[in-house]
Amino acid sequence: MTRARIAGGAAALLLFALLVALGLVAARLLRNPDGKPDATAPPAAARSPATSVKAHQGFLYGRVTTRSGAAYQGRLRFGGDEEAFWGDYFNGFKEENPWAGDVPPERLTKSMPVTVLGVEITRRKRKLNLGRPFMARFGDVRRIEPSGRELLVTLKSGTVFILDRFDADDFADGVRVWDDEQGVVDLGERRIHAIELLPTAELEAAPDRLHGTVRTAHGSFTGFVQWDRQLGVSADELQGRAAEGELSLRFDAIRTIARDSRNRAQVTLRDGGEFVLSGARAAGRGNRGVYVDDVRYGRVLVSWEAFERLDFTEGDGSGPAYDDFPPGQALSGAVTTRTGSRLAGRLVFDLDESETTETLDAPAGGVDYTIPFGLVASIEPPDQEECDSGRGVSVALYSGELLQLDCAGDLTPSNPGMLIFVNGSETAEFVPWANVARVALDRPAS
């Protein structure tokens, strides 16, 4: 073989390699034409090889179809960098209250005093506010579909909630899809025809989820965590001001975050480095709190005022899978009134919650609890005078734990009350919250 022929072959190989490299670059551009980074993916050096479905089963996954007929399927994150896991909540506002028609009309008004210079001169009736926010874990949702001014949310149980599409909701923020064929795609709400949620398929790569223990003066909570309600994966960054200037620290480099003062946090890195940070997301009033998916309660939100320390630990994978959220069942049980009557049957709590996957929301000690009703065994509210004096509501869980929650949230005295469909009757009995002495809930069938 001549030298010229060898040189020609080498040149051909070099040209071929160059063409392959250019092809890979072009493919990346086609998959992500805007050049937007994956907001949740760690850099290539930190990524592990493809792992099993179980390792990534906690990430949102589904198929999004657009109004033009295009379809994208893959990992999802709402708002681009917000809700990413099955245990996260989809929020909205219900367009109407379907249970209002089961309440005697005279019970839907409240007498309010009219005062002048502190002296009551008359009273007037005011309609009760029956508008209700909507909250559902993504793991409990089957489909999300806009329809004109409405947003239809179908749960696994088959129940369809009609939300006001233009009242603040997570759908308005759009959704990001990591499509296996078409790359990272951001879809605004006006492009979306429907979102169908599906069990998570095996993913090529996904970031590690943050896990740890949050300590407060009233107890500790352990589980998957989201700092400032949003930062929940290893590649997210904690940003703040330190003595050295503005600082951004990846969460997978952090060992602990502790409250240093009202507006500062002490951050200790895994390599032993320490920083004192201030700033909206790092510490102080601007910090919106820390979500902890504690299996005992569902989810809690620890406020900055209650927060003492967060120790990061290894979690078990990425959290519960889509199929780990069973369809909701109708709430049922018995209501005992303050006069001693007992009414048993299907229940509607607060003229709102009617399924076991819906949640009891109330605070205690600077911690907001969001507890699926399927975990709740009983609720015993104090009377108005006791509530005003600071006595809490006794909430017993099926785990055997007894919580004392504040008379706030779903347990406020302004709670309209309970509907009881006694023995399967189509007509409900209504008990105002002030007359409720105890609610005993039936345990969901497994």
C-alpha cells in the first residue's frame, strides 16, 4: 500500500469523525433549539449510568398533547422548575361548590354586627364564602384538560373537578417535558390540549432527590425535602449573600443548614467548609419554608420561624411511584354532635373534602400539616370559647399518633360544617361545625 493511499485513508477517517461530531451537535440543537439547560439535571460529571425504573419512579411522567396535534412524552416538571414529583400538589381554585345545594339555604348565611364607634347598631346577614381552593397530589390525578374558561382535573377515582382556569393554578405556569425523541420542550398553557399522567418509565438520567431531617422546637420531620418550597433536587442551588459576596451552592455539596439568626443561616458543606448566608431564599422572612414529605403525615411545611436545622441524608430512590397512590374512596364515618346525637354514613368535611385522598390542612407550632384523610382516624374540635383561649383540635391518626392542631385552616370556627348521608340516603343531614363534638372516620379499604 502506498503512502499516498494510507494518507488518503487517514484523511477520510478524519473527515468521517468530523461529520459525526457535527451531526451530534446538530442533533442536540434540534432536540433543544432554545439551548435551555435542564433545570433539574446535574452536570455530566455528576450523572450516574442509567438506573432502574425504581430509582426514578418518583418523578412526574406523562404525555402532553398540544392543540396542533403534536404529542410529547417523558419526564415532566410544571412551571419549568417547580413541581416535579408524584407527591407534589397541583393547586387551583374550584369554580363552584357542588355540595352547597345539600345545605339548608338559611344555613348559608351568617349574622354579622354593624357597629359605630364600637357600639352595635344593627346586624346584617352575609352569605358564607363557599369558594374552595383545590389541592391534589399529582399521584392522585389521571388527566388535566383545559376547556374554555375551565380546567377539568380527573382523579384516579374518576371524580372530575371543574376549576377556574384563570384563577391562579399550576397549569398557568406551563410544563416542561423531557421527550425521549424531541428533547427538552417547554409548553405554555395556551398550547396544551391535555396532560395524561402515566407511570414513570425508565429514564436515561435524572437528578438525585433531596432527603433529610428538619428539626423544630416541636419535633422533627424526616423525608424528601424542598427548600423554599421549590428547590428539591441535587443540582438546584442555594443562593445568598456571604462575607465573600454573592454565593451559589449546589445542594449536593451541602451537609447541613442551620438557623443562625432571624435573617441568617449557617451552611456546612460536605467538605467541611462553612458559610453564613442571608438573602430571600436562604434565610429570613423571604424564605417560604421547607416542605418535608414525612410518611407519618403526608406533607408538612416548616416555616422559617419554626425552622432550626436541616440535616441532609441519603433517601431511598426518588420517592413513591405513580401506582403507589391508590384511587381515593368516599369519606365515611360518624359525626357525634354536642347534644349527643350520632349520625353515620358518607361524609363531606367543610362542605369540601369528600374523598380519602383529599387533605386536612391545619397548622401547629409554625408547621402547616397537609394530611390525607385516609390517614386520619378522628377529629375532636373544642368549643368556640376553648378555641379562643388557645386550646387546639385533637386529631388522631391511624398510626396511633395524636396531634394537637390549631383552630385554623380547615379547623377554623368559620368551617361551615359536615354533611352526612345517613345509611346511603341521597339527602344529607347538615351539622354546623360549632355543633360537632367528634368526627370518627372509617379506615379506607386496602
